[in-house]
Amino acid sequence: MALSEAILVCLTERPMSGYDLAKNFDASIGFFWRASHQQIYRELGKLREKGHVKSQEISQSGKPNRIVHTITAEGRKALMSWSSKPCKQPSIKDELLVKFYGIDGIDISAFIEQLQLRLEQHQTKLSKYHRIKARHFDGKDLSLNQKGKLIALELGIEQENHQIETLNEAIEKVRAL
């Protein structure tokens, strides 16, 4: 997936400024796709050049003007085309996993601390996912878009649960070495 598709997905919700998109990334889609604010602004320019978004400058008193971006019909067609293509399995680049391959040459006690830190990070993320689910989805009549977001969130919850379980097992095994 390219950043452009992630931005187009966000713009299907509502028109947004670059700042709004960056905040949206930080609070939702960013759990699954990372992008800096600079990358988002650069990509918005490319999407505008392709005709996938249109941008409108809105005057504000006492503040810099705000530029709001809206997905176009061409952008929706591009998003539909992208959605029909198979997804690639993500590549894994995880320094912690590489350390397992060299376990006979590393500091085991430091490694256990690193595993515990990773475990805490996954527990924190899991808690955050549960708070988001409770706040935005539980007990509510959901639109199709919201149901899709809930499914993604539930997949994220399952992944975090699996990571927590696996890390707990790994910590026990490394301690037993």
C-alpha cells in the first residue's frame, strides 16, 4: 500500500486539511500505516497533480489560511482500482527477532529486559485499542464505514493479544536457558 491510498481512504470520511489528516493518522490509520506530517503534505501535492484530490483555501481571521482537501471522482476510481488488487504480505524488520538468532553471543539479562519492554509496549497498545473500541464502537449503531474500522480494530486487538501471549512464552523460554 502506498501512502496515497491511505490518504484517499481518510478523505472518504470527510474533507480534511493536511493537519487534520496527520491527526487522523496519529489516532487511527496510523496504527497500521505510519507517515510523517511532511510525507502527508508531499503526497497531497502529488494527489492534487493526478487529480485525485482537490484543494480549497479557506480564509481564517487571526490564523493562517486553511487548505482543505477533498477526494475527487478520479480519486475514488483510483481507490476502487487499488482495492481490487491483492495485498502483499508485510515484510518484517524486527531487531528483537534477529537477536534470537544470535542468542549465544548476546547479554541474556539485557535481552530479557528488552523482551519485557516489548511486552509492555504491546500491553499498552492493547489497552489503547480497547479504550478506542469502548469509546467509539461498543453499543452503537454503526455505519458500514464504522463496521470496517471496527473489524480492523478487532484484528489489531487479536494481533496484540497474540504478541503478548507469544512474548510471555518467549520470556519464560529465555529465562530457562
